[in-house]
Amino acid sequence: MARQNISVTTDCVIFFRNDKESKVLLVKRKKVPFKDQWALPGGFLEDEEPLEDGAKRELEEETGLKVQHLKQLQTFGTPGRDPRGRTISVTYLGEVTSEEKVQGNDDAAEAGWFNINDLPELAFDHSEILEVARIEYFR
């Protein structure tokens, strides 16, 4: 059996909540696949880059948001989750204490906070990732 190339990405689920609502940070993709669809901030890991550093870098590049602490949530690697090829994503969970200003940059056309009970359709398997994150965050 031939060995296939496998890519590694990191994705971030960043929550904000107060007494009235809970929100999650999403980005609108600028490029294919899933161009113009909303997704969790994230992207490909660079060579020699530690996982958490890659997650923080992608989050800042795509939204301008810097976070101090991320918790590794789960790894997602179902074949076909990314139409570009076999991709394994290590996901991270984080929280901010205020609805911080964000702006789409890099390969994100837009960035914004969305009420977790009123979300758009998400790219890739990000709905599944978000559901796992919600269970962990709200337990």
C-alpha cells in the first residue's frame, strides 16, 4: 500500500459569554475550498512549529485576536474532512472575557462573533468540532 501525504492543521474554538449570551468566533473563508463559508479560525502547521504555537499564530493571522491560554480539545482526522487531501486537525479551546474586536485577515475575508444558538452553516467538519467544544466548555 502506498504511503499518502498527510497534512496537519490546527483549529481554534474561541468562546465569549456573559449573563445574556454565549458566542463563538468564526471566520469567512477567502479561498477554496468552502470559499465564502464560515469556519473556525485555523490553518496548516508550519514545519518545526509546535502545535499550540501554530494554533495561536493562525488565530492571530486570521482575526487579529491574541490569546494567552488554549486547551487542546481533540484531534479530528476522518478521511474526506478536507477536499484538498488527507488532513488531521488538532483543535484547541479558548475563552476571552469580553467580546473583543476582530477583523478578517490573511485567508479570512471576515471575522465575527456569532451567538452559539444561531450559527451559519460551517465549512469542513467544523460543526462537529464545535459540538465537541460546546460539551467541554459548558460542562
